[in-house]
Amino acid sequence: MKIYKFLSLFFIAFTLLAVSSCQNNDDDDNPQDTTPGNLQIKFENGFNNLGGIVLNQTTQTSSSGQKHQFSTLKYVVSNISLIDENGKEFKYNENNPDKGAFIIDQADAVAGIVYVNLTGVPKNNYKKVKFGLGISQNAYLLGLDGQAEFWNKAKAKGMSWSWAAGYVFVKLEGKYGATAADKEFMNHTGNMGNVTANNTPDLYREITLDLPTTARVTNKIRPSIHILADLNQYLSGNTALTLNTNNDMMMGSSPHLVSVTNNLTKMFTVNHVHNDED
Ligand SMILES: [Cu+2]
């Protein structure tokens, strides 16, 4: 008799297992379903003590006491990658500006936010986001034919010089002054073409940010990574900068613009992550 009892218990256990695995198949988070999903990155440009930046309006005082405001605030983001809980990296169209580079233009902000939408992102739990500020030499040196689409986009957005000089990485324009923001400035950062051949600094920078909440990409959940860019870093960052007649109309990769770049590299933080249905 004992053997029958054992077999029937075994049969019940097996049935329960089959039923529960069957329910699992209907679950959103079926581990067998590896369909890729989408992910969104939100860029919100602000001054951390004043909130979002309104072009031609929001006026900040730098750590050196200088008033300043922006009329133009744009930068190029490329080589986005997502790093999972095991440190494995998913690279989104690496060194392929046509598909993997984006222009964050404050003039395009909707309620203070500029959106970047990534598609075909492998289903995974991501812990970090990484991206480049500017265009890497590896991408630029592919030549114009390798990135005609993004080059034209950059041109239309005023984010290019001649092909020989290349892309503008960050374009900051506005007004500044000691007591009021009434004098024009423009600081345009970027590489001077092939930096090795030209013996000029490489201003391309990579930034890695921890996500405060895991971004869980599935074919149903499209996480949204909400990044704040604190433009206080521009003049009041690691190296305090003062605008003056020597540097207020500068383009390229001069020492002042290297300092601007290094300051801006520190401006990004992930404020929060939404795991919302797509
Ligand atoms: Cu948000």
C-alpha cells in the first residue's frame, strides 16, 4: 500500500508543479521570454538650487559672484550603454552616430525635459547607465560617409564646424556680468578634428552613473532614467571659472574649454528611475 501512497503524493506534487509553471507562462516576467524592450532617458537641465533652466530667463550667480544666463544650451550624447547586475554591458549602437548619438537641446525641452528613446534593448535588470559627452575619436575617424545622417542633424542644430574640425560637443551661449547678465558670451567645446594628428586635447568624456532603482527592461516595461544636469558645474564646478573678455567668445579645445568640459563631466546625476508599462 505504501508505494501507492507515495506514488499518489508524487503525482499531486507533479501536478502542482505543472500548474504553477503553467501560470508562470502567463506572467509578464516569464524568464523564457527574451523579447527586447525599450528604454527612455530624460535629460533635465537646471541649476540645482534654482530648478529647471528657462532660456533667456533663469539667472544664476556663480561661486565667483558672476551673474549668468543661457540663451543656448545644447550638448551631444553618444555611446550610451547599460550595465546589468553582473557588470555586463549592453552597448547601444556604439561608435555609430547615425543610430547612437543624440543632441540634447534645451530649446526642445517639453516641460523642462529632453527625451532620448532607445529601442531594441535586451530584456535585463540594469544597474548603471554610461554615456559619452561628445563624439568619440573612434566614431569621428570613421569619416563623413560613416555618419552622414548625424552630421547633417548636427549641422542643422548648429552642432558642427567644418568636417575637418568636426562636431561641437557642448554649445553654451548667453549673457553674463558682474551685477547683471548683460554682456554676451559663447563657449563652444569640441575636438579639433583628429586630435592625435593635430596634437590637440580630446574633449570626449565618458560618464557612468549608478541607478538608484534597477531599470527592468522587458517587452512590457519601458524604464525611464531621469537624469538631472546641474549647470552650476559650468562656472562653479571643480575648477571655478570666471568669464572675461579673454574667454567669453571661445570655440574649440583651448585650456579654458578643457576646464569647461571637465566641470560639465561632473554635472550629471540620475535622480530617479520609473519602471512604467510601455
Ligand atoms: Cu522622472
